[in-house]
Amino acid sequence: MEIVLTLVFSSVLLVFMIYPAIKIVEFLETKMEISDRMYDVSTVVLTIILSLIVGAGLYYL
């Protein structure tokens, strides 16, 4: 049941975590060369990871 609630919280947070993920990838782009495909993939992966972290934090608070 813990995993289900964490995933429910995370699914709602996906929309809100897009902006921080874009800003993180833009920061990384200033530090190194990133192709357009890698930019898109890393933005999606970071969005999912950030939403899972915040969703788990909301559940365990």
C-alpha cells in the first residue's frame, strides 16, 4: 500500500516537476555539450526522478 500511495503522489507531481527538471538540464547544458535528443531524454528522466523523490517525501512526512 505504501508504494501505491507514493506513486499516486508522484503522478500528481509530474506536472509540477517539469520546470525544475528543465532548469537543471539547462544548467548542465552550460557546463557540457548536450545534444537535443539527450536534452529531451534527461528532462523526462529528471522529471520522473524528482517527482518520485518528492512523492516519497510527502508519504513519509
